[in-house]
Amino acid sequence: MFGYGFKEFFSLPEFDAILFVDDLGMETINQEGLWWRTPRISWDGNTVSKIERGKLHGEAFTPFDQVWVPFTVDLRTGDCEGSVYEADMRRAIPIPRPRD
């Protein structure tokens, strides 16, 4: 749902777009509408450190290790490297459902 829970926004004049940031991820709009949306980056919180050369650098919080983990988003595509949410989900152990 566009517009729910955004805590920051940034003008991206080189892409003629606006970047919106919430606690879980990011999305951009341009004159045609929604341009891209990142996959989920964080469990509950991220910070933007800097934006330069078409990349966003930030940190995302993981409650499992209680640390902030760096990530990078390609502002041309929304691709994310270093998503702590995806890394935590890959290391999760599935719990089988009990049988009735």
C-alpha cells in the first residue's frame, strides 16, 4: 500500500524520481507511477547513510544478533545487496506443523 508508514523521503533528480523509506524497505515513484520496490530489507528498522553514484548505502537491524548490518540498494533497479531479512530467513530452521 503506497504511502503507509514512510519515515523518510529523498529526491532523486538524476532519475526524475522520489525515494520513500519505511522500516522494512524502500520504493520509488516517477512521473509514470511506481517505478520499483525493494524486497524486504529489515525486520524492523533501517537507516540511510548516504546516496551517491546511483547507490544508496544504509544499515538494517536484525533482532537475532541485535546489530545493524550494512546494505546497498541500486537506485536504477531497486536491487539490494546485504538484506539482513533475507539472510536471516535463509538461516532459519523450518518448524514442521504438528499433525492432528
